[in-house]
Amino acid sequence: MSDITINPANGKLSVNIQVTTPQVVGYQTTVYAADGSTELEHYLSDSQSNNPYTVTLPNPPTSYQGCYISTTFSIIDPAGAGNNYNIDYSIQQQGASLNPVQHISGTSGAGKLNRIAIFHIN
């Protein structure tokens, strides 16, 4: 999990995902309240339909402070196993990625691989 600090004056938050490899990657993004378990918002997409993928969160940035943004990446390699995958996952404000950007990479396996990345919004 990565902590990320936002500036509420800089406009709405967006979740950005970019896949730079040929594997099909599904994205399931959930925004959780500060308690870590209450689901507030949920978004689905994949790299075949949307790459890069950006979803602007509908509420003012202050409503996300203390919340968690979690994305499960499902990596499916039609060529089989043993191929490298690369995913960049970030929170953006005004179209600019906030630090840190999470880089998810590895080698595909047989079937579907799931990877989870989480941001805590300060």
C-alpha cells in the first residue's frame, strides 16, 4: 500500500492505468471508506477496451481523504505463460500523476494472475 497526499484545491481525482504489454489485463477498482471495508464506488474495465484507462472520481477531493483506492489487476496471457507484463497505476489530479506511481510487473503464468495495488489518500 502506498500513501498519497492530495491537494484539495487542485481539482478532482482520477485513477489512471496504463498497460504496456500485449497481455489482456482486467481492472477492478474499488474506493473504500476510511474504515477500509465500506465500499463507496466501484469501476470495471480492461486493457483491450481502454488503454490507457482513466476514470475521474465524481466527488470533491476532500471526500476521499482517509479513503483507500484498491485495484485488482487480472492478467490473462493468450500466448500462454512466461511473458513479461508491465502496468503503471497512479492517482492523478489535473491530469498529472501524484507520487508515488505504482509499477506492477512480472511474468505471466498459465491461466489468470491477480495482482492488487492500493493507495491510501491523505
